[in-house]
Amino acid sequence: MQITNKSGSVVIDFYPVKTWDNVNITDKFLRILSFNGQTWTKRIVSSFNMGDDILNRVNNFGFIVTDNTKGLPQFSSLVEAN
């Protein structure tokens, strides 16, 4: 899943995650925020937080969904940011 602001300068990508032994973690996602093509933050969020973040930015800040597919699962150490 990818959302982008109207000018295209801010992009937020969400990727499914998996453990180092290739077990998919269905309720966690890697959230990557990029500004002008440079990565600013990477963090693990729950599926609820991902949905809430997407709805908030689309409804309140004019972001648009630019890719509505699940990307390839990324390896994670399962540290969730609050």
C-alpha cells in the first residue's frame, strides 16, 4: 500500500512483514515515510494503526492512494513503534 500527498513530495509505503524464518506476520506492517525521495523513518506498526494512519491522511490531509497492492513481505525483528 502506498499513499502520497498532492504534491508528491511525501510518500508513505506499507509492507507486510515476516520473521527471519519466513513466517508471515499478518497483523504487522513496515511503514516507510519518504520526503523528496529520501527515507526519513521506518517503523513497524499494527494493521489497526496502518488503517487509521491511511484514513486520517486521506480524509484530513488530502493524501491519495497511489498503490493499493500488498508489497513483498519484508524481514522484521518485530519491534513496534508507538
